[in-house]
Amino acid sequence: MDALLRTLGALPLSADQQGYFAELFGPSEVQSIGHRLATHGEVRALAFLDLTPTVVLLYPADSGAPR
């Protein structure tokens, strides 16, 4: 998830959005994210690049989900 946060940090997101993602995908959430991946097969969140909503999709590498 550290790589995901670094990638999100490179996007032109507002400080509020950066904080949201730092909380959502931060080190204290590893167990929760793992549980959601095991239960639902993915974790989705919205990022707004300017005014355009963009889905951030996290899924297990072996799931066969589209890339």
C-alpha cells in the first residue's frame, strides 16, 4: 500500500484528498484493507482530478481483474 500512496501522491490531488487516501490506505489500515480484499475482492475509492472523478481500484494481483 506504500507504493499506492506514493503513486497517489504524484497526482494533482488536493490536500484533503491526499489526507483521505493517507487514512484509507495508511499502515494502520493494512488488516482492514486485507479483510475487504478477501471479502469483496476489491477496494474502490474516488479521486477527483480537477473536477473529473477517477476510480482508484485496489485488488489482489492474482484475481484476474482488468489492469
